[in-house]
Amino acid sequence: MPTRIGEKFSEWFEWVIEEAEVYDYGRYPVKGCGVWRPYGFKIRWNVLKIIRKLLEETGHEEILLPLLIPRSVLEKEKEHIRGFEEEVYWVTHGGSDELDVKLALRPTSETILSLYEALWIKSYKQLPKKYFQICSIFRYETKATKPMIRVREVTTFKEAHTAHASFEDAERQIAEAVEIYRKFFNELGISFIISKRPDWDKFAGALYTIAFDTLLPDKRALQIGTVHLLGQSFTKAFEVRVQLKDETLDYVWQTSYGISERVIAALISIHGDDRGLMLPPNVAPIDIVIVPIYSVEVKRNVMEYVDNIHKMLVDHGYNIVVDDREDYSPGYKFFYWEIRGVPIRLDIGLREASSNTVTMVRRDTREKLEIPIDKMVSSIENARSSIMENLRARAWKWINDNILYVKDMDEALKMVNNGWRGILQVPWCGRAKCGLEMEDKIGFRTLGSPIDEDEVIGNHKCVLCGGEGKTIMRLAKTY
């Protein structure tokens, strides 16, 4: 059983998604593609329920766009296609017939939606419009692929696209999108930093990009969400124009923002331990597992009591599994459900049946408590809240303990050369030349600068040129 921390993290991740029956990766005969197994698909479904709710509460409408995009459509926005041209999968034949027009498997949907917005939107009175879809996208990933983290078919791509009558309203939407993602990751207990990506690393075709990054147990940063102010680059290419209130015509302003199964990879990685998954109660497929413990002589008495407990908990809306498999020991069952990250386990034997109690075991702390049956439901609710708070607090401690501010390049290089990993913050003048040189010298990738002014540490010189430090640059080893 591999350890989760350090150099063994990748091995641990592949072990846990296989043993917990989350995601089957590496055996499908197309590189970079995985299969969601039933237990993992339920985790995925519960995660998507949260983001759907947050989007629908803020006026987003769900749509589904075609998977195939004609080359002529994908190439209309020149900067966009340049950013994706090495990653696009092309369909060139239908059966044995060569197609007249090459078709791209959707790498993202800004182009195809802009084509339709030109048909659907004619007046400022229809704006803003907020759409989203959850779908597969395809990108020809040339680096070493990793399950959920770096794949060629992204099966859980949530992309939102919005249209606005003005730049100011589009920027308001950017703030709303950032807030939606803050709430989303907070509900999952995933810690994060928010950075404005440098211009050389923004989304192709965007005015600017804001990204959410987290830190995995191997101290590599993982991008888990992005928010883009697209401006008018796509609407000019596709003639998406509306009549404004003053009766003039102008091109629509757009934003887009996305997440993928990287969120679930982060959920697994940040909360898990050497024993397996540790799922937040709000996304766990199973709320409670009951493990009956009995000998042949007392089986009937114990199982009657278990049945009563089961019915009581189902009546309170919990999703329960009673593990009454005959051919497995209680110890095996404990380990089996620990790997799967079930938040709460109830052990019930003759002692519990005789005393009208249950023994509750928390997955996060493995603490055991004997609870009277009349206090069982309230104790479970308190435990669920406490588990969520504990997971969230641990995640934030992890990332905060591994963010370091260094104001001197020599000090930064010494630390990195001695094996330090995490998120490094250094004073930066804001010039691309210095930012790119930081990447080269330190060997970390630039993540960008904080979007919140109170996170910026001022009055220090840029570590490269010695000029005024206008902001800070964040750097890390990344996926």
C-alpha cells in the first residue's frame, strides 16, 4: 500500500482510484482515456450537483452543443486556433469517404457558441445571457498522461459562457464567476489560491485569465478552475452584434469559465490518507455503512436490531449500506469501507443491541463513540458537520503551510536547489521579461499574481531587475 505523501503520491493516487473502484485508467486501448466506475461516477455526480446548483442560482441556463466543430468555424478566431492547433483531434473520414471539411472534436466551445449567439441575440434587452454545459472535450495531450489530471478526453468539462452589453458588465460577471468558484471549492473543502495569469499564459483569445490552483500532497500545484474575460475577440469574428439602448450597434462582450475532473482528483488527493479516500459528507455516495458483528448464536438478535437502526436512518434521509456479507470478517469490512472513504461507520454487535446503543466510527479521525439510540441521529449530524469542518481546516493548513514569500533570488535558488517545494512568492516588477526569466532560473512555472490587493506584499524590489516590486509572482512545480 503506497504512501500518499512525497515521491510516492502518483503511485498512491493510482492505487486508491483502483482499490476504491473510482476510475479505471490505463487499460483502455486509447492513451489518455479512463472509465468512471459506478462508485466514482456517483462521486462525480454529487460534485456536479453542487456546481449546477450554484450556476442555476445565479441565472445560468444549461445547454448542450455539438461535439463536432467544422475547421472553418474553429479557425475564425485566429489567436484562439493558434493556442489550440497542436491539441486538436481532427475527424477526416466518414466511413471510407474522405470528408470535404475537416471536423474538430471539441477542444472548448467559444467558437461554436459564438456562432449561435449571432443567431440568438439581437438586442441589449436579451443581455446578459449565461449558458453552461457539462460535456466531454478532447485535446491531444503530448505530455505524460495522468488519470483525471492530464487526459486526452476530459469527461467532466463544465464550461460556462456569458454574453454582455458592455465591458463593465462582463467584468462584473468575472467577479461573480470567481465567487461561484470560491463557494464551490469551499463546499468541497478544497483549499486554493486565486491568481491572474501572466499574459504569456492566458487563455488563447482572452483579454485576461484568472485561475484557481491548489497544492497536491507532492507539493505540485494543480490548476482546478479558470475564468476568462474574452472581450470582443470572438464576437467580432462571428459578427455577434446587438442594438444598444442608445440604438447604436456594438459587438457583445463575453466571458467563459471552466472546471474539469481535476476537481475530483484534488478532492481525492487533498482529503485522502494512506488508508484510502476520505470523502466530504456532501459528496460521499454512501452516508453511513453499518457493519453487523455477531456469532451464529446471536445473529438473529443482532440483525433485528440492525434492521431497526437501518430503517430509522433511511427515514431520516440517509443513504445506508448494511454490510452483512457472510464470507468476510469485520476487520476486512472496516478496511474495505475505509478505502472508499465512507464518512461514518456504525458497528453493531450484541453489546450494542443489548444496551440500545451504536458504536460510531468517524473516517477522518477514526474516533469511536458509543451513542444511545435516542441520540444517534443528532450525533450523526454533528459528526457530519465536524468532519466537513475538519477536512476543510486541514486542507487550508496544508496550502498555507506550503506558501513561502522570499524577497531575494539567491535565497529562492538556494531553497529550491535544496529540494524545497510548494508555492513560492517573490516581488515582481510586472514585466514579462523578468517573469519568464524567473521561470528559467528557478525551474518553477509562473502561476500569476494575486487578484486581491491585500495579498500583495509591497515595498520590495523585483528579484530579477531590482526595479520597483509592483506585485508578487507566484511560482510552483505544476502538473
